[in-house]
Amino acid sequence: MWSKKAAAKKAFLVFCTPRGGRIKPHQKEELDAAKDQRLEIEKNLTIQTYRWEGTGPTVLLIHGWESNARRWYKLIEALQKNNYNIVAFDAPAHGNSTGTILNVPLYTTCVQAVSKHYQPSVHIGHSIGGLATIYHYSKHQPEHVQKLVVLGAPSQLSVIMENYQRLLGMKNVVMTGLDALIKQRFGYSIDEFSGFAFVQKIAVPGLIIHDKYDQIAPVASSRGIHKNWKNSTYIETSGLGHSLYQDKVRKQILKFIAS
């Protein structure tokens, strides 16, 4: 017999299960050399952290979906030249961390554990890592964090879920069950989980960068985040894509965190 509740649970599991992001052969040696602590977040979930030591302020790097700490290698090089103390980690089900699923609340729990351990003054997040950066600060308000950088982040779970429903061809009744499941587990409905709302609780300065033609996370997300984040600077690029790996992006990040 078909069950709306069972279908919703299955849809949620599929939604939270990444298909990539594990360490590739060409990434292994570099990441192995930087391995630091393994932090136990909860039963069956251990997070691998990495550290590139410097005498300057500590910067925490938070990667995106189906990625890992290696995605930051160019920014790490730039930060090292300026003697920052750099920390990164692999999200659950990514890189050298354990686990099989990832979602923003779970990612936020991991950010809290890593941030509490290393006491960084700056958080830099990309894509879902950017949304986790926003949600984490709005929820925990860590005193040691003085600045946030958010790159190519989505904002509204409702928009993400609309695309997910369209992709899988899910019926509205399944989406209703999924909404109830998310509300029960996290205390937010799909419509309520929004970066637009979360940033209204953030007083520290933020730098938001998003590409106008981003095909993964619509640029409207960051435009709305900036509008609702009083102490934020917004830079909109053109033709740099979702990853925002380019030197001009790194220069803007370095300028912001040094100011």
C-alpha cells in the first residue's frame, strides 16, 4: 500500500544524499599533508579537519555540495601568502569525513563544532556552505566570528524544493508530506527556511559574491540576502559561474577580511 509518509521519507533521503565529493587521487596527497583533528559530531559521524598554520587571524573555509576541502586550494595559497591561520573541513558524506547524508541543519551542527574548536574570526562559505554559514551565525551568534563571506549561496528552501519536485516529477501530496517531515525534524517548514530571514539576525559585516549567470543557485538569492543583511557588501560578477574560483574573487575576499 502506498504511504505518503514513506514516500516523503524516501524523497528526503534522496534529497540529502550526495553522489560525489569524495577525495580524488590527485587531491589525496595535498589533503593528507594538512590533516588535523577528527571531530566526533554524533554517533557514526566524524568530521575530518585540515589546518594550514599561520600567525595571523584564523579563517574557516566551508565548501559546497559534492565538493571537499580541496576546492579551496587557490584561496588557501592566497591566504597563506598573507600569513592567515587557515582551517577547513570535509562535510558529512564528503571528503575524508564519514556519514551518508548532508543538509543545512546537519552542516550547521558541524560548523558549530569546528568553529568552537578553532575559534576563527572569519567564516567563508560556498554554495550550500554559504547558506550553512548564514544559518549557523543566525542560530549561534559566536562572539569570536567577526566577518562572514558568502559565495554563490542559495537562500530559500522553497525554491530549491520546487526545482527538486520538478526534477523528480513528484506529486504535490508527496511534497506536503515532505514539508511535514522537515517541520517535525528541524522546526521549520519549507517556506520558513530562508536565508532572507536568517540574515536579519546578523550584525557582523558580510561580503556576498554571486555570478549573474549562475546556473546552480539563482542570483536572486544573494540579491535578497544582501537586501535583508544591513551590514553587507554585495558584488555581482558576470560570467564567472557558480564556483567563483577566479583570482578577482580571491582579491575581493582578501580585501574584505583585511579591512
